[in-house]
Amino acid sequence: MLLARKIHGIVILDLQLGWSSVSAELPYLIHYLKLPDVHLAIDPEFSMYDTLIPGSAIGKISAVDINHAIRYLSVLVQKYHVPPKLLILHSFRERMIANYKSIKLTPEVQVVMNMDAWGTSDAKIKTYNMIQSKCAVDFTGFKLFYKHDVRASYGKSIMQPLEILKLYPSPIYIQYQ
């Protein structure tokens, strides 16, 4: 966090839930989430609601869990008088966010639906359009993978920021991994 502050950046804590839940994990993060420059991301890919081993199937998260995170972050914003929090939801399939139409937005939390797929530019754009058209959230994001995107594109370079910003709606969050 010191490095982020030194460059006037932010920190995003990325939850990989496995067999746990949002409500079980958030209390462990309160020390950090109450800070003005720390935000939250949730990756449903490894979130298993049953006995499946995380990573053996594509997981999901429900709107109930997302709404819990939104309420939790909203309370922290109000209690500690910090700027609105980002809640980044990673997704590359529609079913990864169950009951997405039931997500309840608040002014204290800016929800970003982050397209989290690797592949060719055309495949990534198709996934982005599918994800952003289905989920009515505040903002959209786009994730780039240094290794996987180049491999999938047969050695071509990954998409450039200006290419991504031409998408509609234009993502406010671009993540490199």
C-alpha cells in the first residue's frame, strides 16, 4: 500500500472465494477497506457453492453476495468518510454472476463489470459486448493478459488502450495481468 500511495495509486484486494463466502471474508479485510485508497474485486471463477474443487469448474457468485459486498462497502464509506469504493466483478460468462438483474447499486459503491477473458481481440470484444449488455452496473472494465492474449493471437501484440477505449461503452477500468 505504501507503493500505491507513493505514486498516488489505489490498491484493489481481489477475493478468490473458493468454498468461502463474501460475508465470511469481508470482516478480515476491514482494516484495509476502510482506507480511502483500497477497493475490492470479486472473482467468481473459483467460487464454489458445493463440493467441487475450485478450478475444476467455472464458479459463480450470486447477486445476494454482491449486494452484501455493496452494503458492507457502503457502510464503510459512510462510517469512515472515505470516497466511494470500487467493487470490481470479474466475469467472462453470463452465468458467473447469478441473478445479476437483482444487483442493487448505491451511491457509495461504483460497480465495475470487468470482462476477464483471454484470447484474440475479436473473441475478447465479443465477450465484452455480451458481458456488458447483460449486467446493468455503473461501469465496465476490460482485462488483458500479457501471456495468454499474445499466445491466443499467434504472436500478435495484445490490444492497445486506444483500441479498448473505442469500445461501447468505453471501459473505465483496464487491467493488465
